[in-house]
Amino acid sequence: MDYDEEKIELLLERSIATIYPSKDALRELLRSGKKLRIYVGIDPTATYVHLGHSTNYFILRRFHELGHKIIVLIGDFTAMIGDPSDKTSMRVKLTATEVQKNLETFKDQIGKIIHFSDKKNPVEFELNSKWLAKLTFENAVELASHFTVQQMLERDAFQKRLQEEKPLYVHEFFYPLMQGYDSVALSADIELGGTDQTFNMLAGRTLVRAYQNREKLVITTTLLENPVTGEKLMSKSLGTGIALNEAPADMYGKAMRLPDEALIQLFVDCTDLDYSEIDRIRGALEEGENPRNIKMRLAWEIVRIYHGEKIADATQKDFIAKFQKKAVPDNVTEYTVLSTDEIADLFVKEKIVSSKTEFRRFLENNAITNLETNTKINYPDEFITVTYKVGSHTFVRLIIG
């Protein structure tokens, strides 16, 4: 075991919101010499893991580097129930087939951060259907006996739904019981997750105490939010965020659209840069450095982590050529139409825009540029045979007539 005080203090501070029962309790445990079992759970409710989840896996990797046993848990069973945390309506339940399809590449995505190849201290990769699918109705009743209805109804999301007279289903009460039982089945010493998972993780603390007569610590980690608006920057439920399996150009482009005010937190929570380097970046911002330049460093770091340094370099070079030098990429797709009246249908068919309404909106908002004359297109009959930039990063060449 590694008892490096600097590493332990970093583990106690970086991206950490709250530790239950206390930070001192975890510090003492890390100094005790015991090899701890720590896990993070994720439900495969989409085909991707997003950047917001990466925070937990970076912390898990730090535990692993100190010599502890880490577990990546996939909630294939709980995904079929649906986590009610922070939800204002019931989450749509997934079928077993949908869940299996979603989790196909999870290990590869998480493996960009966690070293599954480590043979000296192997990382465990578990599916919670292994134990949850075996529970009987008697077991479920026993689990439920450790909680009151009042405890369940204290949740903010449930309170809001009751006030708004929205349905609150009994099966949603079972989600924290199932997640809590994961801690028992894994014999976990520590569970970590976002602050939106606090209730569920503390349910596991209750069940570990009841079934195994011992303590389980809970670590809540910071959520990626816009510090001005409070909105989540990454959300599978809302379909937003940066997926860990996205193409490099898409990953870089989305990073460049993240809000300036969240830059430092993004470096802290979503990269493996040293604090000293992040402090240097913070200082540069405070001294008036253009946030765009800092954001380019962030975008490069994110692409490097998931695609490698060479691809990160090439992606950044391409971005600079396209958007800073206003150059046209070499492989622009060419389309032929008989007249300008066909352009809206073509753009919708080729998914350049989502609808004719969006096409009109692009025209109205000066979002289509004739790159030969560097002029904006506001009406369909202004299109001619040249290359166009559509929106922020799409290029097309039109041949008309």
C-alpha cells in the first residue's frame, strides 16, 4: 500500500464534495494499512459514458494508484428500474435487450481512464444483475423494512412531483434499495458518486450496517454545472454533454462550446493535469488571457485522454484551420441540385439541418456563409455554385443547375 501523504491529501480534496461520516474518518482509513474496496456504479441508460462521469473514474484511479481494490459496477439491473434521483417525472424503464446494447462499449470507454490491464492489482468489472436478479420477494420486503416512507418522501424530486400532482410510482422507491444492496453484495468499504446520488449511497451505508455490522464510507463528488446558471453541463437524461466515445473533432468542438465560467472546474474534474498547472491556467485567466485560448487547451487535453496525443494535435490543427483561419477542409462533401428550391430538402435529407424550420432559422440568423465571397446567405435564391459553411462546423459544396 502507498501511504504518500501528498497523494492522500489530493484524494481527499480534488473533485470531492462531501465525505460521510467525515474527511478525517477517510484519512484515518487510508493510513490504516487496510486494502480498501471502493466502487463507482453507473447505469447503462445510454450507449455512452459522458465527461461528467469521468470525474468519478479519475478519483477511482487515484485509489488504485495507492494500491486499493477498485470496482467498476455496471447497473444493468437497476437501469431497468430507472433512477428517480433529481427527476421530475418517472424515467422510462428499459428492456434487458436495450440495456445490454447500451453497455456494449462501456468497458472500452471507461478503460481510457481506468487501467483494466493491471495484473498486479486487477480491477473488478461487475454487473449488478449478478445478485439483484436472484433476490426473492421476501428479500425485497426485508430490504424495504430498513427504511420508512417518510425517508423516501423527503427527497426533493419526490416532493416536487407531489406538489405538482405528478405520478409517483411505488417501484421508484425500490431503486435506492437496489443500489444500497450493491454495497452489501460487493462488501464495499467506500462508494463514490455525484452529489445527486447521495440518498442512494447513504441507503447503502444503512444496509451495510444492518446486514454486515460494519461501516461503509460515502464520497460525493462535484457535479459539472454552469456556476452562473446552475444548469448541468453533462446529462444523459437531457442528451447533452461530451461522450467518451465521440469522434475527436466532435469532442473538441463541443469542448470549445462549454461556458467560460466553468473552465477551471472542467480542468480539475475532467483532466489529469497537476494542480500546479491548473493554478498557472487560473492565473493566466485572472491576468486577462483570452478564455478561447484556455478553452483550446482544455479541448486538446480532453481529446488527448480519449484518443491520444497525435490525434489531439491533428484535431487542434484542423480546428485552427477551419475556425480561426477560416480555411476549408480538404474533404468537403459535394452536392448537386437543379435549382435553389431544392436546397432546403437536400439539407434535411443529408441531416445538415434537422428540419426546414431550422434551415429558415439558419438563414435568418446569418448562420450560412458563402466562403468565396465571405458573405452571409439570407434567402434561398442567393445560393450559387460555391462552398458554404453551415452553422459552426459544417462545410458543403453546392453545384446548382
